[in-house]
Amino acid sequence: MALLVPGLAVPAVARDRKPPPAQPATSYPAVEVHVQEKVAIAAEPYNTKQKESIFRIDYLAHGVMPIRLIVTNNGDKPISLRDARILFETAAGDRIQAAEPEDVERLMTRKEREGGKIPLPGPIPAIHLKPKDSDKNIEADFNDFEYAAIVVEPHTTRAGFLFYDVSQLDHPLRGAHLYLKELRNANGAQLFYFEIPFDKYLQSKSSQMD
């Protein structure tokens, strides 16, 4: 999840960085709390160069928005995200599924993904350059950072990242939401859906980090 092309490489020291320890979901600006279900879920976009420097790839430069999902279970029984759908809902109401590593790769140019060619004179075939390591870095980032908690234990907070293709949006967070449904309690009953507005985040100081 370090590239040799301008705008993608980040300093080696940045690759050793980790996101801040996850706090209870209610500590974040963009949060929704279901008091009766005793569950709080927050969404923290990594929409600045400083925040996204923990990754190996400059996702923002390719129209991909990393969003940290923080789930806090304040109840006495576990909750399941096995069947959960977690969608980026735009201001226009369109819903975007979280990207897989191959989706991110497709957003990079063909030259970056497949490597270039060295043209040779006459009928001699062009020499294909070795593909760049972007795919390996994307895979590593997803392995290191992607949200992976299928179950959130009682009185526990779990966090991780989801990556969304917002390349077609001029101001992706403005008026948008993170929409979650099909979370279930220990009895298998579905929890009420969550709709977390990113405008709360945009109004906070954390969104101003360079």
C-alpha cells in the first residue's frame, strides 16, 4: 500500500509513521452516536499532505481519499461488521464503494502501472521497462492500514482506513457523508444505519492540517 515518479514518492522516514492511537469515536468531530445501541462511529478523512504522509503512496494526488473509520462499542456484547456496507455518499447522493488495491492501481496512468518502453530504430521491438513498484506499495498500505475488524468487542474501539475514489469530485467532502448499514449485534439483529456528515470534520481544526 515508494515510487520513482514525481509526486508519488515520500521520504523513507514517513513510511515508519503510524496514525495516532485511536481514541473513542466520540473524540472525533465527525461522529454519530446511537445511545440506545451503545455504539459510536466516527470518520476522520486524511485529506491533507501532512496527515496522509503515513502512507507509501500519495493517494490524494490520484483522487483517492483515505478515511479512518473509528468504531466504539460501549455495550456489553460484541457487534459484527461482517456484512457491513460502508459507503461514501456524495453531496449529490451518489454512493461510492470502498476501493480495493486494484482500483487504486487503475487510477494511475498506464505508463506508471505497466512501465514505459524504450523505442529502438528499425524493426527491432521496443524494450519493455520493468513495471514500477506502485502496486506493491498499494498492497502494503492496504495490509498495514485497511480497516479489518470484523467484530468489535464490548467496551472496545477499533480503527482502520478505507480508501474511496473521489477523483470525479471537485470538493469531495463538502456536503458528503459516510454511510454505514448492516451492522449487527450479538443476536444478529441489524443496527440502525449510521450517516456521518463530513461537514462536521470540515468545520474542525483537524481538517486544516497541512
